[in-house]
Amino acid sequence: MDADATTDPKFEIGHVLFIDIVGYSKLLITEQSKLLQTLREIVRGTDQFRLAEAEGKLLRLPTGDGGALVFRTTPSTPIFG
């Protein structure tokens, strides 16, 4: 039997914040680009983003006009982060 198969799995609690830009598809392409850039700047400016990036825990998946952020600390972190 594999040694990894006998170890207990590790569980983490994550608080997920889903983001979507309402009316995105109705905007001009230049407006869409500006909004996405603003959203990226806001997210990248958070301590949680920089910490996850530094720890190699950042996972990027193309999501169009939205995103999902997972916070592994407190439920209020997305609000006050």
C-alpha cells in the first residue's frame, strides 16, 4: 500500500467570494477592458492576494467578466481585506 494512502486527508475551510460585472456583455469592448483592469487592480491590491501569491497558493483560471476568490481566514476577510 502507498504511504500517502494511509495518511489522513487535511481539510481547510475557505470562504468564497464570487464577483461578476453586471451588464458586462452590453458594454463596449473598451469599457469592458477598463472595468476588468479596475477589478484586477482592486483584487491584486489586497493583502490576501499578495500573501497567496507569495505562498504559491494562487490559482488563476479564466472566468470572463467575473472571478472567485477564496479566503482561508475569517468570513469577514473579503469585506475588510
